[in-house]
Amino acid sequence: MRHEIKVNKAKSSRINEVDFNNLAFGKEFSDHMFIADYSNGEWSNYRIEPMANIAFHPATSAFHYGQAIFEGLKAQKDKDGNVLVFRPDMNAKRMDISANRMGMPSLPEGLFLQAIEELIKLDASWVPTDANSSLYIRPFMIATDEYVGIRESEHYKFIIFTCPVGAYYSAPVNVYVSEEYIRAFPGGVGFAKCAGNYAASLYPLRFAKQEGYDQILWLDGIEKKYFQECGTMNVFFMIDNVLVTPPLDEGTILAGITRDSVITLAKEMGIKVEERNISVEEFLQAHKENRIQDAFGAGTAATIAPIKIVGYRHTKYELPDIETRTVSTAIKAKMNQIKNGDDAQKSAWVMKIDASEHVPV
Ligand code: COI
């Protein structure tokens, strides 16, 4: 079912103000945004408008009680200039899971996908062509009741904007194992992409950064023994030729779409993959015996971020030279091929948007 989306085009484009050769992450915004409103139990008023500030009442409930969820996905251009969005159906499904956990309304998958398609058709010229850049798509939903009491909001806004972005990390990352701060507990909201999970990580990260680390390697909250996530990414270790990543079954880990892609592609490449707990003890032992061959974080923003150092109890554990990381390098190359439309066998992983009918603003 196609939805009616009203379009109010920007009077002029800001694209010439952007240096596409020096893109940072998340600092430049394309010309348009998509907005939908939720009230009386249904979504309506679908529109694309010029990217602009939005006014909210100070009592808007998302500001106070944090009913706020988001997604992140990326688009690239193929050789023919079509825009390819990587696995957007997965983001639509995950957004629904997050919405459900946060007491927020479901959003039809078809609307999520159509909104991205229409928005990108309009702003197709904002999709970078450089191999290391992409268009980052940020859908999010917030509660908009103007009410100070605590309850599930009755009004919401679903918004999508896009940003041309360069690399999230410019170098391999150093991560510190936090024993003091915990990201998520069973029964909590670790699996939801809700704003509060990210807010709660910032104060602990301050201390890790002071010690020269880029991110925290989170431990489980019960035993403080097992790796969970690495900053805002899922974490992978290659130990004894097996690619290992923590399992999702406790509900404390975000089901990353890059995580799923890494697992699928690794298996297809004949690499043995295990979704199982990895303890700090196992890591230290394997490190001592030089059995760790690769380690990386996987997420939409960073794609695959090699981990150079794991810090634990003020000791730095160096991991193998980046040049020797054949597994993560091969998986990343494969993923790039798929994203660029160079892998016909995985064409189902990209939503192709024909941008030829696009009329620049
Ligand atoms: C992602 O990797 O997609 C993230 O969630 C990072 C984002 C918070 C910038």
C-alpha cells in the first residue's frame, strides 16, 4: 500500500555549502526531512518539508521521560547513479521492537520504507559518491504529549532526516573494560535503540577518554564477567580461527544489522561463527597465548572498526597488527561490494531507489 506524502520543497538547496571531500560524521544535513504525526491511535499527516527547526512545548513528554527511539542506516550510489539503501527492512523491524519496549506505537514497515524512498529521491544529490562516504539516514520517534504526568504518551512524531557522512572513526579504536558502569541488565532496555541507553553511556565514557580510550567495552551486569557491547557497536573476536560474538538472548544487546550481516557473510565465507559468551578471563588467556587473531566493533555508523587495544584494570592488551586482520578486512570488503551494488547475489540486501526522476531543488 502506498501512502500519500505531501511534499513542500526547499526554495533553494544548501548543497553547495558542503565540502563533500571533507565530510565529518553527522554535521551536515540534507535539504529535506520527513514527518508523520501520531494521534487518536493512528499515524497521519505524512509530509516532506525543508529541513528546519521544529518548535516543541516545554512540557513535551520525550524531554522529560525519554520515550525516544531512533534508527541509523546508510545509503550509497551504485555505478549507474541509483541510490542503494542497506537492509532498511531490518531497521523498520528493529524500530518496531524498540517502540514496543518503550510503550510507543508501531509504525507500518511500508511507511518507514516509502518515507525513506521519497525523501532520498528528493535529496539524491546529497548521497556521496566517494567510497568512504555515505548518506546516513536517521529515523526517530518521540513522544509529544504536552503533559507533565507520567504515562504512555498519546501523541508522537516520527521524523527522518539524512546526513552525508564520512568515516565515524578515523583510526582503529582502543576500548576500556568498565567494571564500575553497566550498560544493560536482563529485563531492561539494552536491546532497544532508545535514547536513554546512549545518554547513560556518556558519563562513563568521559573517564575512558581521559585515559586515552575511544569507547567502553561493556560487561554484563550480573557477573561482570562477560563482554556485551563495545561503545555503540557489537563486538567480535576471532579466537583460534572462530569468530565469536556475544549472544542476543539475554535482551541486553542491540541486535545490530551490521552484526547480523557480519555473521551471515562470515558463515558464507566458510568461517566458523559462534554466538556465545566471551569472558574477560577467556580473553586474557587467549591474549597471553597469542590466539586472538582479530577483534572489531560492528555498527552502522562505523561499519567495522578494528580494535587495537583492550584496556583492563589499567593494563593495555595490544591486539594483532591491523595489516594481519584478514577476516575483518575480507568481511568489510564484501559488505562494501554489497552496499555498492557490486554483488548480484546479495541484491536483496539493498533497496534500490531510481533517482533519475529526481529534479534538483
Ligand atoms: C550506529 O553505529 O549505527 C550507532 O548507533 C552509532 C550512532 C549512535 C552514531
